[in-house]
Amino acid sequence: MSTVQSAPAQQGLSLQAPFAPGAPYEIDAERAQKLLAIALRRGGDAADLFAEFVVGGSLVLEETIVKSASRGVSVGVGIRVRRGMAAGYAYTEDLAWESLVRCAETAAQIAEGQGREVGPVGLKTHPERYRVAAPSILASGHDKRELLLRADAAARAADARVQRVEASLAESYREILIATSEGVFVRDIQPMMRFGVRAIAESGGKRQSGSSGGGGRFGMEYFAQPQKDAESHAREAVRLALAMLDAREAPAGEMEVVLGPGDSGILLHEAVGHGLEADFNRKGVSNYSGRIGTPVASALCTVVDRADLDHNRGSINVDDEGNVGTSTTLIENGILRGYLHDNFSASHFKLDPTGNGRRESFRATPLPRMTNTLLLAGPHDHDEIIRSVKKGIYAQRFGGGQVDIASGDFVFSLSEAYLIEDGKLTAPVKDVNLIGNGPDALSKVTMLGNNLEVSDGIWTCGKDGQSVPVGVGCPTIKIASMTVGGTAVQKG
Amino acid sequence: MDSTKLLELCDDVLGRLMAGGASDAKVVARTGQDLSVRVRLGEVELVEEAGTQSIAIRCFKGKRVATASTNDLTAAGLRRAVGDALELCDLAQEDPFAGLPDPAALASAYPDMRLYDPACGSITAGEAVERARRCEKASLDFDPRITNSEGGSFGRTQGGFVMATSGGFRGGYNGSYASVSTSPVAADEGGKNRTSGYWSAKRFLHQLEAEDAVGREAARRTVALLGARKVPTQEAPVIFDPDAARSLLGAFAGCVTGDAIYRRSSFLLDRLGETVASELVTLIDDPLLADGPGSRPFDGDGLLTRKNVVVERGVLKTWLLDTYGARKLGMASTGSAASATGSGAGVSNFYLAPGGVSAEALLRDTRRGLYVTGMMGFGFNAVTGDFSRGAYGYWVEDGALAFPVSEVTISLNFKELFASIDGVADDLEFKSGVASPTFRVAKMTIAGS
């Protein structure tokens, strides 16, 4: 059997964007310049064009079979005109020239005045942070199906209490083109894949589920990394489901909390990250507004947002406004240093953009968004931190979180957590939420591990109805006091 | 594109799928016209306009299933989607339960549900800006403590939807939706800001709440949060206002679908016919509700929809089933297929039947407890029913709101939560597909200081 025949699902799959060079609806620098000139015909400060082509695919296994396979194509162009802090935006899914012109004219309605010239735009280069041998979407469908079947078999073999296994592979290939009236013309190709396994274990009338997953801007080489193969994720999902079978009621009230390395970066994302997105600060609605140069966290804490981590889920070469993604220090030794900017907020604060203008698709306008948000390592040993707690909670895995930007109050939900009693991890506790206030919680970071870990690529961040992939990371963190939302009220 | 043209497109794609080797197929086409605007402190922030169009395919080769979708409706784009669907069928494995519904079960005629208001589409960008401005201004003028705003918004969307299957189903309808909202901000002590947005959304423009009324309500909710604080950890009654209550119902709804049951991912597994909630609880899914946000004359399988009483006076009466889930469980579909191209059942208009008392009376009847107006986070485990979320609202003393509360969590397993609902008010209103009147849970764990 030849290799071509072993991959029937991928025969003839084209990843050429309709607006790419040589394609039927090619948008070259000259055409982009013409459209931007139409967009600025009634005036305005700046205009940009965003073209996007996405091929997404997924395979889903349940009940030991790959039940469905799917693929979707999405293509469109959005044109934006900025006038002061206002934007006119229109998008079209029809890439015919007349439709693009109409789109530019609609966006132009925001301005009313004299038109302005648009100079030539020229191709801009950018760093390469996620070059892959081949996007996973081009890999053999049979190989991918095999991965899911292997995960299923491994989970079932791991323990007789496993009753159900689900596995999925979701992947996408995103090509973007951005042209601006400031002369930028840039393309980027952003591959993404995410693998996940969920196991349900039942025993003695109790039932629990556990999940494990990962991915990033990888091709199939992701699975060749240590502990990232399908079987490892399957066994981890089973381990979690079994551990939680014995979970007891979680305590309720304020206590010491230790957050494990990696996934706990969700804390940073919610407690700090969103509040430092500059749109909220430009508008003065964040509880971090006007606090640059002042302490907002314990001196142990240094928080950075890094778009430049190789192959990470939140990494970007360029943002969706054509700016190169950067590393931005948000908090340095507890002192607030800066915000995450898009073009709007950067021009408001008279700063350079930080390359954080991101959007879900051409159907939405960019907003300041995080990429990979990390709390850097501290001086303490992980075991030393656990030993220092007399009574508290150790949180290892998380379901997600949410923040109220105005007040800074945030929650995040634990999917794997244990009681700490006299410096030792004891019983697992049921699903529970932690709640706190951003600056307050971070000021109570009293110990910080020397073990920075970046979470595997599973996180998606939502803001104003737009989802974008992000990464998080942190070392072991001890917070002196946080409210644990369990059901077991301590008497007396 | 009008619905005749959309149906022609579906038929064309269906023909190509069948000619290409499909044994059965379903094709859905959608179009939309959207306008949304946002103003902040009176100034226009965003005016966004767009037209959308897409098709989605569900394709069968015997018992193998694949789906494909595209918004590229050029000849090449359609060819690609058809090719994708046919190819991917070969990758999927045989599922003995897969297949279209029995043609005899299909809806051949269905009611006009009045889901479309032509007036919606007539709102221009300029008028939309004026409506958003009016809404925001009413919030800013309401109280001097309102000092800032996250902005006021107005949006409208209209869309066409048609579906055709090789089993002989042909149908479609148009829908519309308009919404107005604003989020004023008030400065609180300790560098905190407080905001509580309020919104109105309806299928018919004339049913929208007046913009200034929405603005005033948003402002009233925002200033009411000033000075919010934690309360000590304790067990106490908890009242959920309609906005908070509907998110509990949404989580419950996810546990009564056939999919959740055959996946053994519901705390309600094996409970059919049993008492799962208090006598005061009757939960209904009604796709036929006039003007309902989630109303639909036929479901994603092409079956006629019907009102389903899921829980009647506390007793679990039925799952919500699509054709596939029904086959898996050896039952009959309840006309609840949520998606035309995916698989799975879902709610249409899912609500808790209103009780006989006013929300005010329920409050007066509560000596002390927590009155929740909003929740945060994702703390629900459908498999076990364990529930724990962040909450804010007011503390209740002697039947009246005493002071605002924030930064607490509320927890209780859903089995006990729904069993201990001891008061349901009469203030049911449909703003989205899941709706609830105010209700009270006799006792929950509140974690605070």
C-alpha cells in the first residue's frame, strides 16, 4: 500500500487561501492599497484590511468507534476605518472585487470629511515561532483515527472501573493577511491542534469523569514528545477519574491555598491578565486603571505575557492588526509595569503596540488580548511549600475561570484538588471554586516555587463573545488566604 | 438570497452528494444580515455591518457519517465541501445507530411561528446609534455615582434558514432578533469599580424594552452593588433572580438530553420516573411558544416539534431526545434535535413554570439569606451534580435587602438543590431560550470570610 492510499481523507486537500498569491481572488499589495484608499475616501485616521482563511477539522471517538469526522472552511475579509476612538467595520464572505469595494465603502461611513491618500504597502517579514513540517490537517486521516483508537484502548486497559471513553482531535489551519494604511502588508500561517481524552469511571454507585489533553501550534510531531502520546493522555484521564471517585466534600471558607505548577496559571489569566488589557484601562473601568508604577502584587511576583514561546497555543508571530507579537512585562517584583495593547489603546496611551490585538475571526474587530501569560519562578521548593501548610487546599487541575473586570473579583474552578493536613496531601476533594480579588490575592502570595511549568495547550479565552487560544504557566504558588467554595462548613 | 434560492442551493448540493456515492444526506443553508453598534460616553465606538452565508452538510455512506461546512459558496467552494463530506465518510467508522429519521415521521407541514420581524432590518446604522446612545445616557443620568461606562450597544440580526434531506424533508424559516444593552460603571471604595449591565432582547422590535428603561435598570443595579462585601461562611437560604436562575436551569437542561444519558454523563441517569425536584418544580421545553427566542416549527431532524414537560411537580417525566439519542436509548424522539448538521438534543424555550407569588413576596418571606443577581465561573460537574460558583447580589435581613454582597461562592449538589426549592415566583420572562422566574433554595453553603 502506498502512502498516498493510506491517506484517502487528505487526497486533493488544498490549503491555498482564495486571497493567496496566484489564487482566484488574490489580494496583492496593489489591490490592498486600492481598498484602503476607498476606505479612507471620507477621511479617518487609519484603515486596515484583514483577510482570513481557516480550514478546521475534527475526529470524535466514543463507544470505541470514531463516530464522526468533520471539516469546515471559513473565509472572509474585514475592512476597518478608525477615526479617533471610533471604528467603522464591515466584512464580507464573498471575495469578488465588487463585494470588497462595497465592504470598504460601508466601513468608510464612520468618517465624514476629506479623503486622504494611502501610500504603498509593502510585504513585512516576521519571526517564525511555529513552523511545522506539515500542518496536522494534512496528515493521514487513518493515522489520526488510529490515535483515537489507541487512546480508547489504553484508557480501557488502565482500569476495569472505566466505563466510557471519549477522545477527540480538533485541528485548524489559519492563514491571515493584514494590510494597513500605515504601509504594513503581512501574512501569517497559524496551525493549531488539540487532542483530548475523557474517561468516566464507575464504582460502588459513584461515577466520576477525568480529562486530559494538550496540543498547540504543532503538527503530528506533538505526539512524539515525552508524555504527550495518546496513551499517556488516556492514562492521565483515567487516573483523574479514579482519584475523584473517592473525593469528599470540600471545605468552605477562607484558608491557605497552594496552586500546583502549570495549569494554575489560570489564576494569572483571571486575577491579573484581563485587568491589564489596555482597553479596560483606556476606559478607566479596570481596577488596575491608573496604577502603573505602584505595587499590585507581592514582591515575589513577576508576570509576563509572551507571544514568542515556540509552538505554544497562545503564541503568535503577528497579531491580527499586523504587529509582531512580543514579550511584555506586566508586573515586575510586584510593581505594575504595563498593559497589553492593540492599536487603539497604544495610540491613546501614545505607546508602541505590544502586538496583542487579536480577534476570533474576520467577523469581529480586534481587542487587546493575552497570548501566553506566565508567572515567573520564585525561590521556594515545591515540597517545602506543601510542608508549610497546616490546613488548606492543594489545587492541581482546573476547569476554567472568570473575572469581573470592574471589581477585580475572580473565580476559578478546580477539577483536581486535595486537602493539605499538617504539611501533607491527604484526601481528594470534590469540584470546588476558589474566589478572590486580583490585587488582594496576589498580595497574599507568600511562597513561590522554583518550578515554572507552562500548561499544555488546552485553554481558550473568551471576551466580548470572541474566543482566542491562549497559554498559561506558573510555578507552585502559595496564597496565604483565599475563599474556598466547598459545601462543608467548619463548625465551631 | 430568498428561501426559494436557498432551497435550490440545498437541492443542488444534495444531488451532488447522492451522485457522489452518499446513501443519504442532509444539507442546510443559512444567510444573515447583521448590524451592531456601540457607543461609549455618547461617542460612537463601533459600527459593524455584514452579510453572511453558509452551507452545512451531513452525509451518510451506509452507517458511516461525516459533516462538512463552508461559507465559500463559489462553485469551487461548494465542490470542495461536497468532496470533503464524501471523503470523510470513509474515515468514520460504522455506527449502527446512525441514519436519517424514518421518512414517515418527517414534518410535511408545519406552523408559521412568527419568528421574523421585517421591521428589524429597517433600522439604519444612524438609528441604531441613537438607540444605543439613549440607553447609555439614561444610565449615566440616573445617579451621580455613575461616573463611567463600558458602553451602550444596539444590535439587530435577521437570517434565513432552510434544510433539505434525501429522506424528503424540505423546510425553512426566517428569524430576526434585536437587542439593546448598557453597562454603566460606578467607583467604589478600595479602587474597585462596580458594574452591572442590563439588556433587553426580542424577536420583534416593538417588544424591546424602551432604551431609557434598560439604561435606568442597568444604573439601578450598578449603584446597588456599591459597598458590596463578603459575608461569613455559613448555610442559609438563597434566592436566585431570573438572570441568575436561568443559568442553573441551563446546567440542568444539559443533564436531561438523551446524549447526556447514553454517555452516562448526567447526575440524573437512571432517575426517569422518579422525584428529582421539589413539588414546586415543573420544567418545560416548549418550541411552539409564540415569539419565543428558541422557538422552532421543526427540529434539526425535520420532525415536528412539540411541548415537552420534562419535570412535572418534581417528577422526571422524559429526556429530551433527537432521533439518534432515541435510537440509542430505545425510545422515541421528542422532536428535540438541536442542530441540523451535528447530532444531539437541545432545549428550545426551556423554563421553570412560574409559581403563584411575586418575587417581592418571596423576599418578604425570607428572614435572612442571600439574594443572588449574578454568578461567575464554571463550577458544575454534570456527572456528579456537584455545583459551586462565585456569586454576588444582596444580603437579606428580615425580608428586605440589607446590603450588597460580593466575592462569595455558593455550593450544593444539584440533587439537593432542586429538591429543596421552596419558593417559585411569577416573574417569568423570555429574553433567551432558557428562562426562569425568581426562585428560592431552602439552604445552600455560602463560602465567604
